[in-house]
Amino acid sequence: MIKLSHCLAWCLAGMMSGCATVEPDFNTVMPVTGPPVTSNNTPYSECLAALDDIKGANRLPVIAVGQIADKTGQRTYSTLTESTALTQGVSEMLISALFKSGKVELTERLDVRVPLAEQQLVERKAMAYAPVPIAVLPANFTILGALTELNYNIASGGTRLYVSGIGASVRTAVINVGLDLRLVDVRSFRTLYVSTLQKQIVGYEVEAGVFRFFGNQLIEFDSGAVRNEPLQLGVRSVVEMGAYQILTEGLGLPVPDRAACQPQAGHYLAVKQEERNNEKNQ
């Protein structure tokens, strides 16, 4: 019987001799395209889209989104350089969420560098022709806030069983993110409504393996899969639910009859603004 080590040596020698005769190919390489581009929606995007179906709202509120900062202080070192663990584009996510509702007028306040530069060019008479005079849409409300929580490993567990070198294992982990948003009247500076939400993000790993000796050789075979809920998609989900709460509970838009458009039971629901006003007037 030919020994396993001799077979491995012959295979390796054949591979090396084959590599020596391969000519380099300098032709254009077609890239792998992967799945097609899709809309970046969450389970709560349908709730925002349902608001757009509500008829009769003629005078839409004008909202300016401010800086929604990452105040978790969490950093990641999973790459060669240090970076933040959470997205720094929460303000842009909120703008997209409000636009999906179709029930607000958005006026830009987050980045006005280009419009201000245009105005300066007009004042210096540097334009090729006189543009239409600037008429900035004034805001009724602004939305401010921050990512305030990122808690790692709030729950984890696993099971592992191997018998005679054959077995499998399962591991799970849960983290969560938190977001605090507030609706502010730009004329009175009053905070009219506050939304505070969190979402748990889950992941799991399944692995199976075989570890056996064949003669004096150890053969190891592993197979497994890892599935994680995208962390930044979890952030977008919290942002869209926060936008939905601001529009319905904060600004009083009718609530669509959908159970999925409410926070899950077990969490304190935000008090509606009209109830707050009634308590103050009593």
C-alpha cells in the first residue's frame, strides 16, 4: 500500500511542475459583478411609505435635519487603520427616511457650503449670467440627536459536541444599538418631541468537523457558516423607526393600521405630544 505521505508528495510535485509551464495572461479580466443593486430598505420602510398614501395633508411641515453624531465613543481595530464602529452617516439616513414618507418638505442645513459659495460668486459678479435670486425655504422644525449606545455581547451562548473526533458546534451572539432623536421648533427653540429607541442585532455560527487519524496521519475537515445581521442596517432600522415616531407621535400624522409600525411590547412607548400638552394645560 502506498503511503499517504508519498501520495501527497507526488501531487505537490505535479502542481509545481504545472505552475512552471503556465504563461502569464495579460488580457483584460472580466470582474465578478455579484448580485444586482437594490433599494436600501428596512422592515420599517413600508411604514414610512404608508404615510405617503395618506390623503389630505396639503400644508407639509418644513424640516431641516441637523448633525446626528456618533456619541458612543466606540472604535474598531478590525482593519489596518483605526475607524469608528458605527456609521457616520446617520443624518443622511434620517434625510432618506423622511423623504420616503412624502409628508415633509426638506430644507438643507446640514451642508450648505456649495449654496453659500454660489452666493459669494453672485455677489462678486463672477457668474456667466445672472441667476434667479436665492429664496431659501425657512424651516419650521429641526431634528437633532445622536447614536448613544453600542453594547457588545449583551448575550451569547453556544453548544459543542464531539465524539471520537466527529461533531458540530453552534454559537450565537447579540449586540444592540441605541438612538436618541428630538424634534425642535426653530422659532421658539422648544423641544416638542423625543424619540429614544434601541435595536438588538443578532448573529450565529454553525460549524461541523471531522478529526481522525488514518494510520499515523491526522486528517482534519471543517465546514461551517456564519450569518450576521448587518450592524449598519440595524442602525438604519432604528433611524427609520425614529423618523416614523416623530412624524406620527410628534407631528400628529395619522398612524397606519400596521402592527409592525410600532415598537415591540416590553419597551416604554413615547408619550404623544398632544397628551403632554393636555397635561401642561390642566
